[in-house]
Amino acid sequence: MVVWMQLHIEGNKSKKVALFGVFLAFILVMGLIERMIPLDGIAPGMKLGIANLAVVISLYIFSARDTLVLVILKCMMTAMLSGSVMALLYSVPASFASLAAMYVLIRVKIASPVGVSVVGAAFHNTTQIIVARYILGTWGILIYLPFLLAIGTVSGVLIGMLAKSMLPKLWAYIDNGKSCHEQVSK
């Protein structure tokens, strides 16, 4: 079981701002790199979701509000950098649904970072397909959902494993060297 620990680093605003900036920079750089990986043959616009590592970790480190701001900035800045305003129609609802699902799992303490990441990927992919169904006006788009869920599950597991291994180190950094390994379920 996960012990939910949201670090309040309000007392050290410079550390919080610096860490937030690092997370946002990571998201933007990974988002740009992901756009160079051609996965359109599997499903149009498909990405591995590597940038979501920062979102998963953020839910354990920052407040829900701070993570929401991070997600909003991620959606807006990625759309601006890619030059695709249409991306906002897909990314905003999917990111919000994913964030809400992951937040609930962490709060009710029923999943490890791996489970949280997999559920977040599933909610993200499902919401994007629902949005695409309404934008395109066809149910045919549902054919992509099994592929997206399969890739999302694999990606979610890998991202969750990375988050699980990184969280103790980040907590130790934030807590000035105190070990917080017990915060992540085994």
C-alpha cells in the first residue's frame, strides 16, 4: 500500500520554484523528443507519454493545485511549441481526466506509483478517443482504443517503475537528506 506523502516545501519557496521549473522543462523537452518518434503507424498522434513521468512524480511531491498548474502549462506550452491548437482539444480533457484518476488513487492509497501511472495512461487514452469520436463524428475511431490501451499499459508500467525508483531520492533531496524510502509501496 502507498503511504501518500505530499511534501509541503512552502517554507523553501526557492527550492519549490526550482523543482517546479525542472519538472516543466523536463515535460517540454520530453514532449518535443516524443514528437520525433514516429508512432503514427499504430494510431494517429500516438506518443509514449514519457513526459508524464514528471506529472506522476509531481502528484507525490507538490500539492494537487500545483500539479494542476503544471498540467495546464504542459498542455498550453506543448500546443504552442508544436504549432497545433487542435492538440489542446485532445490534451486538455485527457490530461484532466488522467490527473483526476491518479489523484484519487493516491488519496485513497490503493495503488503504487506503477498502478497510478497505468490508470493515468488508461484514462488519458480513453478520454482522447472519446473526444476524437465527437470531433470526428464517427464511432470508427474506437478501433484505436485497444492499441492505445495496450501501449499505454506498457508505457504506464515503465513510467510508474521510474517514478517509484525516483521518489525516494527526490524526497531525500527535498527533506535535506532524510530517507523517505518507506513512502513508496514495495
